[in-house]
Amino acid sequence: MRIAIDPFMHRHLPLEAIPAKVKELGYDWIELSPRGDFLEWFKAPRVFPDRVKSLKQALKDADVGIASLLPMYRWASNDETERQAAVRHWKRAIEIAVELGVDTMNSEFGRGPHPDKGSCYCCHTGSMIEACEDAWWRSMEELVPILEREGIQLNVEPHPEDWCETIQPALDIIRTVNSKNVRFLYCAPHTFYFGDDTAAMLREAADVLAHVHVGDTFNHKASSGLRYILNPPGTQARVHQHLNIGQGEVPWDDFFGTLAAIGFDGIMTACVFAWEDKADQSGRFMRTEMQKYIDQYWK
């Protein structure tokens, strides 16, 4: 199993300083999420030979590896110009993964076109879902053969506000891709968008599960929907958060115990965003807590 951290809360550091920081916090692996000087959100990668060289040297010096690269592009946009640009960016990101010797990438199903493109996209109202899914399939038709040729595994997660934000149909869509190179990522902070039975959902995902994000969250549906209070009353906004283990309501014994029971041996990433003012403390705490559960359940 690869125990990684998403260093998003440390993104103010230079790229070349990230491996040493990750090692300092107790990790041997990085899940490298979008940042302006590498895989920028939705835009072409800011990557050139000297940057690749310096990052590889920093990884070697710190004795740290990249468990996964996390690109975010508009590959599910129903605006064909946007979708084609996203596929170009994906192809370059795959090349970068190969250059770095990285064998895994992960991403989200996607939220459709840029809001400036016209109609408002809001997943839970049902608008544009069919068009976005169709766009995603067109992108996968181009990308899956490249992933297979290059030996890169892609782990995909449903995300609140995506055209696919629930565990189903996400699992069946991934099974329909029917490629050993495309697997499922279960994000614990999204648990209560998926459902209420963590153990059952993980067992359902077992055949395609390759990657988990570890972070806590409150059940936004609990206490008559008042676990979070949103103003004005009746707003369509929904809330989730990526907290340290123990600060929310994810049932961690069910989570880790079920992962061990189904033989999970993939990537486990500390994925906390809520404490930039205590990023070092959070990173160390998460590494200790994850190891505690691993020692308990993976005997």
C-alpha cells in the first residue's frame, strides 16, 4: 500500500521544496494535485524540461515518490472546443507522468463547461448531465488507449457538483469502460453524498477500488439537514469539508476495517484542506492516525 499526502495546503512552497516537506511530515509518497507551476487547474500544464529535471532531483534527494498525479481538465464539457482542449491537456499530462516515472493518475468525473459558457450547470438539478456524460465518453475513447499503451492507471472519483456525484452510477460507468487501467477512487469526505452505509459501499466497490482519500466530514443530511446551517434558508448550496480524522462523522472503524477485509492494497491519501494555518500539524496527525488504523486492521 502507498500512504500518500495531497500537499495542497503547502502549495505556497516552491515545487522543488514539496518532496522534502512531505518527508518531514512522515510520508514517502505524494499525490500531486493541481498547482499553478505544474498541472494548473483546467489549463495547459506549466511543465518544461528543466522543471521536470529539478522535480525529479528533489524527489530523489528526499527519497520520496509520486504515487499519483491529479489533473483537473474540462473533459466532460459539452462545449466541444473546451473538451478538445481538455483532451490535449490530458495527453500532455500523461506524457509528464511517463517522464517522471509515475504509473498512476487520478481525477474527477468533471463539472461540465466553464460557467461563462452559458447555461448554469448544477448537478443536483439534473441540468446538462446527459450532455456532460456523453462528452466524457468521447474523451475516454481517446484517452483510454493512450493510458493502456503507456501503462498508466487512472483512478476516477465522483465529486459533489460533478455530472456524476454518487457511488452509483460511478461504479457501473467505470466497469463499462472495461479497462484494467481505469479504476475507482473512494473519497471519504464525500461519504454522505454517496450514501449512509460506508462498509456496504466499500464492499460494493471492491472489484474496481484502487485508491482512497482520507479526510473527515460532517453528515450534511443529519439533524434534520441542520448539521450545517446555510443562509438564506432554502438555498440550494450544499457543504462538505476535508477535515482531520475524528473531526467529523465518517465511521472510521467501518472504513478501515472494510478496506482491510476486502484486501485493499492501493493508494491511501491524506486529503485534508481545512487547516492551512496548521498544515504541518495536520499532515503529521493524519499520518499517525492512518498508521494506527493500518496496524489495527492489516495485521
